[in-house]
Amino acid sequence: MLNIFSSEPIRVLVTGAAGQIAYSLLYSIGNGSVFGKDQPIILVLLDITPMMGVLDGVLMELQDCALPLLKDVIATDKEEIAFKDLDVAILVGSMPRRDGMERKDLLKANVKIFKCQGAALDKYAKKSVKVIVVGNPANTNCLTASKSAPSIPKENFSCLTRLDHNRAKAQIALKLGVTSDDVKNVIIWGNHSSTQYPDVNHAKVKLQAKEVGVYEAVKDDSWLKGEFITTVQQRGAAVIKARKLSSAMSAAKAICDHVRDIWFGTPEGEFVSMGIISDGNSYGVPDDLLYSFPVTIKDKTWKIVEGLPINDFSREKMDLTAKELAEEKETAFEFLSSA
């Protein structure tokens, strides 16, 4: 009988591993839902020193799940252990925004964290490492990490806008009484913030076994250009208001989707949204921003979907979120040079 675990284990890091997103995420990574049912994993959990007691509890629970794919679980507060020889780094941990905190203060605190983590990736991880940034402000944190890891290709860095992408799909599905699987090719342009632009001009939905454009299917342009967009943009805040905690289950699911697509590629004829480096794009987005685009993925390499027609309504929204990202970048880089 063939040993199904004949492949070498991959090393996967999750930072902020004592937090609530990680708590929803770690089981899915360990049970084969992300990297496949025959891929053994060494799971590395990093958090700050005051969280090590909690992290020990998470470690015990992962052991008690008795997951056959988990070859080892390492819990640490040391970067030189956490970042060593990594195949994948999922950077969930970040400084959350506190009451009365300006966005600038948040950027400053996070620049410091992601500069250190970028440097640690540069020093200890494999050069082929795939880095996924979840901690907010995700786009600018991702750019900071990438700039701080000059020996790792910048194409290896991406940030999570898949949660927004999934939210957009779900809203269309709810409106039409279909499942999210029947909706494809929505796009999130720009920043993972309230300026993001959820775009369904190119999206398709399966109705009575036929694929039709979302605008044609919904037949309510004012909803698609108004309430739909603001619902997706502000969904995170709505969850916090209702749950008194930020999105964790849906964020973890989106991370799994994002990483699985990097690993196995996107289905034929479908594209997904992720924050990536904007260099050389054909959509008029300035270079050197970490901006969410529609991409297809093959052989662990993303490619921006080219040639989609952009109407004036979309253009304005895409430019607005690019402007916010340029301002964030400027603020962050002032801190980066002094950090």
C-alpha cells in the first residue's frame, strides 16, 4: 500500500496564533483543507510573550485534535525559531485599532511590527516563501513587510481581500436566492478598507443552468451602485457592532480560500481578488502600491486579469482607493525610515 504521506512536510507559520482568527484557522490548516489531504505540515505558532500561556492552550488543543497531517506543532515567541525555513507565512497578528486611536497611530505601530517580520523573513525563511498578510491595515502592512525583505520576490507577498470578495459574492447570492457558488468573478479593487470598490460589472451568476451577467440578473442598478457597495465596504464594522468582536470565522475561511488558491491555482474561467504589488498593471493604478486586483493563479504564480473594460463609475472608485493607499504608504514610509 502506498504511503499517502510520502511528501516532505511543509513549514507553515501563523502569527497572532493566540488570537481569535487563528483559533478558527488552525484546525482547517491542520486537517488538510488548505494544502491537501496528503500534505504533512509542521505548524509554527508565533505570538508575543504575554500570550504564551494562551498559546500553550492552543497547542494542547491542536495535539488533542489528533490530526494525522500535523507532524509537529511549535509554539514560540522568538522570531528566529518562527521564521526559519518557512514555506508559507500567514501574518495574522497586528496591532488592533483602539478607541480614540488615529489611523496614523495605527500605521505607526504596525510599520514597526511588519518591518521586523519582513526582516525576519529575509533572514530566516526560504526565498520561495509565500507570505500572506491579514493583520490590518493589511495592504500597507504587506508592502512594509515586502520592502523589509528585499531578497524575497515581491510577487511572493499578498494581502487578504478575499473576505471582501466572499462578502460581495454572498450579497449577490442572497439578493438572487442562489448559493455563493453560483456567483463568480466579482472583483475587489484597492484597499482592504471602507474605500475598497466591490465591482460586479464583470461578474456572472448561474440562473436556471445559464450564466448571465450580474447586472442583467439583479435588474436593480441603483442597488448595485449603492447599497450593495456600502454593505460590502462596511460589513466588518457591522459584524463588530453585532458580535462585539471582529470577524473571525469568515476571516479564517477567506484565508483558507486565498492560500488554497495560491497553492493549487484558480479554476478555469474564474478569477479571485487579492492584494498584490501594482507594478506594471494595465488599469492605471500607480506602481509600487499593494492594491487588490482580479487575478488568476497557476503554478503558485498570480497574474492580473487584463483587458477588462472599466466604466467611468468604476474608474472614479478605483482612483479613490488608490489615492488612500498612496497616502497610507507615504505615512508608513515616513515611519519606516525612522523605525
